[in-house]
Amino acid sequence: MISAALDPITLDIMWGRLIATVNEQAAALMRSSFTSIVRDAGDLSACVFDRRGRMVAQAVTGSPGHINSMATGMAHIVKEFPVDTLEQGDVIITNDPWITVSQLHDITIATPVFHKGKVVAFFANCCHALDIGGRGLSADARSIFEEGLFIPIMKLHRAGKPVEALYKLIASNVRTPDEVIGDIHAQIIANEVGGRQLKSFLQEFDLDDIEEVSDAIIARTEKAMRAAIKALPNGAHSFDITLDGFGTPIHLKTKVTIADDEVIVDYEGSSGQVDLGINVGFNYTVAYTTYGVKCAIAPTVPNNAGSFETIKTVAVKGSILNAQHPAPVAGRHTVGHFLPSAIMGALSGIMPDKVMAPGADSLWNTHVSGFDGRDDSFFSYTWFSTGGTGALQGQDGLSATSYPSGVAGVPAEIIEALTPLVVLQRALRPDSGGAGENRGGLGQTMEIEVRSKRPYLFSGLYERCEFPAPGLYGGRAGATGSVSASNGETVKPKISRMLPPDTIVTLAIPGGGGFGDPAKRPEEVIREDLLDGYITVEGARRDYGFLHA
């Protein structure tokens, strides 16, 4: 009943309702989740799509890697199951890395919403499963076949009835079936919550579907995004980032071209795909590319199909940013999370007041499994840790803060309550933030002990242990990270290994790069850093020439 030309006030009210709906969807998922990965870390996404599979709105909670990958992945789901073939009560599942989030651990659930006898929208969400079988969460697999259970686009429920054989297949191939199946049920419930809210929305506004509303939202978003890009001068800008990789450094070469009202991001010249699991599926590359461009150029413009239309991503097939099946991809974030920093580095020459220096960027994912020393029961647990972000013009970087993923670190109390792990230390690392007129954010130190009477499996997906986060405009690099064991054994990042039960593992997580000449940092700010313990006396003298420390 709404006219073809939606007035701005009505559209704004509808937009607010859609955002509230997807926020409720995300809240339902987090409240009903069986794992701290979703409940506490927020490693998830929740979105609503129109019947054509275009993302209209996303929840404020969630990871850009999940949200933007799912946004492009829905096109594959709609192609596999056209809307006119779906039945009320259908639920679709996949973890195909080349369609959604470039990792088998990330499971996407999509649910069609029926109104007046037809599909009017989809609600979909994605979250990180505690386990997916295979080698576990590590990067030492040689192909996708070693990394776990691969679920193509399939119906998990058909006309309201669970496909029991698929549930049994999933449960039989993971180490923690209760938690994995429990979270899948939570994902289904979250979509149902969103669907109920949307049908209430349609009834309130007397709408048959959301197509007119989605057209208006997406068109206005695209218009705003193009205007923001057009305000920049045309031209090409480059930036290179070097990462640890596996023995051989990984090079990310980035060229960002402003072409009138569009942005082209080309990664030609970046390293080729490798034999171990740090490769990135193109969908994930697109996700963090679009996010990086939006953060720099138009952070206030809504994130939906309209904003994606203005950004073109180019990566050579067979490169590390467009890895081809059956390449291993479990640790894809140890490369993909650096793309926003590469984009901001490229744009720093034309918009220095809008970009931040590179930071730790990649989450430090730690997985431990073994037998609880208290009752000898099997446990398997994954948690995320964060380093420092890069500094901006006029602002220090954030310490122990997740960027660009937005995933939270899990509190020590939660880790200890759910597992036989003991967090002996968790503290900011003094001097780990790169010096600058604005200092990079600090990394953190964690000491972990496992209460077990048997050897346990330890696996860490860690980056920036060899190549630090560089600064911008004369800012210095942040500190590199490291991992060590109390028994003197070498614990290599990205490789899983068995450790003796009395071993204490220490993680030193990297800091962010500085921004601007350290000589321009005010004396009183340096004194505050000393008093707060962010820098040491030695660091003040070495990095800032501060002789009064």
C-alpha cells in the first residue's frame, strides 16, 4: 500500500524497524548459543535479505568477514534454491568456504520468510562452530579435505521437518556434537525471531513484501556511497604489507584506484596461494575489501547491497587472495584481516585524517583440546585474543582491541569456568605500541596453564611474529608477537603440536603502528603514558628521546 515514492520520514521509520529486527535476531542467537565464541566473543553475523537475495540490513553486532561474505554468498543460495521452489519451514545450511566465509568452521543458516503464501525475505546468520572435525582449528592442513566437514548448500529442514540424516552426519564428524548442534539450533531460532518481527512489520505497514522498501534503501545507500567517493580526487594509490606466512613471507600488494564515483581495489602482484591453510577465498577478500573502503571513505553510510555496488575487487585466480579449491583455508583470517590496513595505507596520501596505521589486525586464535585433569573428560576449546590497533591522526591506537574483525576477547573468568585452563596472567604489554605523535595501541601478554594429567593439543593461528605493524607519516612500527612454552620447546605459530601437561604457554600479542613523528608527541602525554605503565622509562628514552623519565 506504500506509494512507489517513499517519503524520507516513512522510509527512516521503516529503516529503524529493520535495524531493530536484525538486532533482535542477533540477540536471540547470542542468548541461546551453547558456546562462548558466540555468546561472549560475538563471532557472528545476522542480516535480512529481500527475495532477490540482496542484503538490506545487518545487526550492529557481528564480524565484517561474516556479514559481507554472507551478503555476497546469498546469491549462491538463491541460485541453488530459487524462491518459488521453497516451502514454509525450509532451513538452508552451508559452510562452503568459496560461497560464504572462507572457512569450514563458519556455518551459515538461511531461512525464507513467508507472507501471504510467498517468500518475501530471507533471514540468515553465520557463526563460528566450536568444532568441525578434521585437524581442528589450525593451519597445518594441506587441503580443504583435511580441515573438516564440508557442507554444500543443503536443506537442513524441509517443510518444517528436520533432515535427521544431515544432523546425524554433522554430529558424527565433530568433537563437540552437543555444542555444535546446539549452536545450529540457536541459529535457526534466531532466524525465526527475525521472521516473526518482519511479518509484524509487514502487517503494520500493510505491505505484501519488502521489495519496494529494499529498492529505496539500497538505491539511497548507493547514491550516498557514490557521492562520498566522488568527493575524492581521481587517481591510483598503492601500499604493500608483508606478513610472516609459513617460513616464506607473504606479500600483499594493493592498488586502490578512485575512478569518479567508483573504487577499484586490485591485489595484482600479491603472493600466490600456498600449500598450508592461510589461503583466502575470494568471497572473504571481497568482504574485507569492501569493509576497508567503507571505513576510510564513508563510515556512516549503511552497509548493504547498495554500498557494495560501488566497489570492485580484483585478485588473480590462484593468488593467496583468490585461492582455488581444494586449497586449505582454515587460517584465512591471518591474511584476510590485513586488507583494511592495506587499503588505508594506500589512501593515506590523500586522506591522512581519515585513516589509521596498521595494527596487529589478525585475531590470535588459540585452540586447546585434551583431557580434563579433574575428571579425565575430553574437552575442546577455542578462544580469541586481540592486539593493538594502529594510531590515527590525533588519536592513539586502541589497546587489546579487535580490528577489523570486531570479535571480542573472552574474559578469563569465562575461559576458566568452561575449561580446565587457568589464565595465570593477562596484561597489557608496555612499549608494544609503535611510537609516534600518536602512539599505537598496546598488545597484551597471556600466560595459560592446562589442568591435565596427559599431554594436550595446542594450536595457535598467530601473525606478526616476524614482521611488525608499520607506522604511518613517520610513526614507528609496533612490537612483534611471540609464543613460548615454559619447558623450552619451540611452539611455532599456525602449527598444532602436543605439549606436556605441566607446560605453561605465554603469548605476547603484537602492538599497533604509530602515526606521525614521535618527536612531536607532547611531553605531558609521554609522562601520562609512563604513569599508566603504557611505556617504560627505557622506552620513553629510546623512542621519544625523553630524558626526564
